[in-house]
Amino acid sequence: MQECLSASEQEYLKTVLLVQQKTGHVTIQALAARMEIKPASVSAMIRRLAQDEDAQGAYVMHTPYQGVTLTRRGEKVAMELLRHQRLLELFLATTLDMSWEQVHDEAEHLAPFISEDLEERIAARLGHPARDQHGDPIPSREGIVDLTDDMPLSALEVGMQAKVVRVPDEDPALLRYLATLGLIPGAWITVEARTPYGDILTVRMGEATHPLAGEVARGVSISAMSRRSAQASLEEQERKHEKFLT
Amino acid sequence: MQECLSASEQEYLKTVLLVQQKTGHVTIQALAARMEIKPASVSAMIRRLAQDEDAQGAYVMHTPYQGVTLTRRGEKVAMELLRHQRLLELFLATTLDMSWEQVHDEAEHLAPFISEDLEERIAARLGHPARDQHGDPIPSREGIVDLTDDMPLSALEVGMQAKVVRVPDEDPALLRYLATLGLIPGAWITVEARTPYGDILTVRMGEATHPLAGEVARGVSISAMSRRSAQASLEEQERKHEKFLT
DNA sequence: TTATAGTATTAGGTGAGCCTAACTTAGAGT
DNA sequence: ACTCTAAGTTAGGCTCACCTAATACTATAA
């Protein structure tokens, strides 16, 4: 498989993937909005990515006026770019102590230009991590990402506790806000209440409780493996305590 | 001063600087050869860089059919890019253990895309180094580079000893060869002989002696501060030895 | 069923950065 | 001084990745 796609083409494929993951349906409009370019330009590029020039298969499927879907080939390219980007993010954040929001822009800029070898060295240096610093999964070199254990915080029932594995990284201000609440990957969170109207969750993190808009909660992922009722959690804690005393 | 130059334009300015340093006279042809593009394309780009669009001054001076010279403004841009590139080279070589030759290509690719802030963090992490791993000087953030202490190995007289500060990095094979001889920055080298014809130096590095073509010797820099006769060096060594014995 | 709003597409245009081919100029050799 | 070659320039063309403006399609509401 020849790596002959331009930086721009790769960027489009990556965006298709992200919009797909986020909304489930990829429209020209949505791509245009996210990339901050005009729908006409997106239309043209998608047409190019949808045609099978070199008889190796297209990168996307596109039914005009309907939606866009990645082919396996296109998905692989998108995953590769995403891997570059997230490894870079983590590398810049850990090795050079850059702020999370700055890291995002820098990594996005650089991602299309780093070689496979550099990517491998970064991955090796970081210990082949599975997630970046805000919990976004890093695809494997084969372009595969395992998300089976992830579920949105919004799906947690009242009284349940779980470990946060991912926070949304698109909006720097939101990222900062969540960090001030202590809502970062690795934190344990308990859902204390849920309003019947207005879609607000009250969550506890350690000592403090905070109200959280449903839309925000849908962007936060927790580990399905870690789910348990707060009661169970309490009992577990006591067991540990007893063990400590004996 | 607005940073509005494209990656390509910066690359041109950098190449003008390097060709100027190497040959003293910058022709369209030389630029075309080094950048591996056609003279016609260079001609067009130089014309653009020579005109003073935004009333802030041009980047180069160009007298048609004569030569190209950087203005102070152009030089600053070139130095900035060179700083990016060499900091990146050193960073990749030290932090990620990439081979010298691979580092060169990677850094050249990436240099135009890293932000000033990332550059600063890399510089800080490396301890604001003055030279990269093969001794090329890293310009300061203000675009200044001090080379007063550098002179070519070829200028050394027979019997003189000096410390190597820079080896040429353009040809990976040459770089590898010099490394196998132990001819790397920091090494001490003595000129043992010079052929009257054929322009060959015989140099000693530790135990071994090697013949070195004049053209190669001209590409290697030594520190003018470290110059001394081999005799003086020998005496110095004995003094140290005596000191050790007492 | 038809009007209409919103979304998608097509047509045509721009600048960047390269190309080839044809022409001009400078400078060295006879 | 004249010619010839090498170097430089100009003209015109290409692709990429964007744009605007006009047109076509879809879906929903009257």
C-alpha cells in the first residue's frame, strides 16, 4: 500500500472518522464545520477520495445528498494519522511539559509530517501507551483501536461509581474547567443525582460534588470494567481498612 | 514583524544562507541544484522574495544575471529556520536516539512547522546548546551565530593539534565514514603531513593515522582557540603526567 | 401537493509552487 | 570584435486546495 495521500487528504479522512464516532452520521456540512472550510470544498475532496483511481479501492463511500462512510482502506489512513497525533500529544505533554491545550494544536500541525520511524521511536519511548493524556485511545500500528470497555459517563446510574478514562479535548476551556473539578482520567467519580428535567447530573469526586450538564457528561468516558455501586465501593473500602488493621 | 512566510519561502531563504556560507556567491543555479528544483522556479521565487510588497523591506537583493544576497530581514528568517532545524536534530538525536543521518531528513521536514514555543521548550530541555550533534552552530533566538572561533581543518599547519568542533552533515555516507575514523566533534586531531601534490592531509587521531582529502578537510571545522603545536601538546601531557605522579 | 428552507453539488476563479520550452544575457575563447 | 555556451529569464501550463456564486436536490410544513 503506497503512502501517497497529501496532508490535506489525510486530514479529511481523520475528520470523517471523528465525526462518525461523535454523531454516527457524516454529512458534508458537518465536515465543513469541523474543518472550518466551505462545503463546496469538502464536496470536491470527498468526490476525489470516493473514486477508485489506482484500482486499489477508494478511501470513502459517498452517496450524493446522503452520507459519507470510510472504507477499510480510508479508516486505516485515518487511524494512522490519529495515532501520530495522539502519540505526539502525549509525547509533547509528558516530555516537554506543554499544556494540554497547546499540545493539541501543535500535534495536529505536526502529525502529517512525522515519519513512521519517528512515530515508532516516540511510541517506544512512551512505553507503547494505549491512551493519550486525556484518555483518547491511541490506535495500534495496524490501525485498530479497542473501545469495548468505554462507556459515556451519562450512562451511569445514580449511586454508581466508576473510573474516568477519557475527557473531551476539543474545547480547551472545557478541558481546563474539568481539570479544576478534578475530573481527569484516572479519577473516581460517583453519580449522586440526576435531575428529571434539564439533564443535569450531580457527581462526586472525593470531597466535592458538582453539577454537570448532560452534554458534557456524554463527552466523558468511564471504564465499563470499573462500574460498581457506591455501596459496593464503600464495602470494598471497609474491607481494605480491616485488612489494614489486622 | 509578521511571520507570514510559507514553508517553501523560508526554505529558499535558508538555502540562500547555506550556499552563501559555503561558496560565498549565491547563483540561481546553485540554489536550484541544492533544492533539486528547476532554475526557472527558483528565478520566480527569488523575484517574489526580492520585492518589497508590504513596505517592510524585501528578504533578498537580486541583480538579474548577477547574484542573490540576503537582506538583514531575510537573514533573520533563515536563521530562525536553521535554529528550528538544528535544535530538532539535536533533540531527536539525543532524546530519541535516532541516527544522525535520519535525524537530518526528519528535522528538515519538521522545522518549518514547529511553533516558537515548542522550539523554546526544546532549547530549554537541551540546555540552550550552541551547537548540534555534528557541531553545526545553532543560531540564537535573535538570529545571531558566533563563528569567530571556527576555522577549517585544512588551515592547520603540519605538527599542529586542535579540537574538532564540526563535521559536514550534508552527505550521510561521508558522515558515517568520518565517524568510523573517530573524526567527530570533541575529538583531538593532529596534522602529521601534507602532500605537495594531490591535496591530501595525513591526520592522527589517538593511535591511528588516516589520509584525508583536502576537500573533506575543508568541510571539517576546528576550534581556533584550541590550536597548538603537537610539541606543546606533548609537553602539556607530560606536565599532567608529572602532576599525577607527585 | 406544492412551497420552501436547508443541504449538496457544479461551475468557474485564485494563489502557491512546481514544470517545460523558448528566449535573452553575460562572459570566455578564437 | 564575434561567436558560442552556460546561466538566467519569461511565457505558458499543470495540480492542489481553497474560494464564491449559482444551481439542484431533499424533506418538511402549509
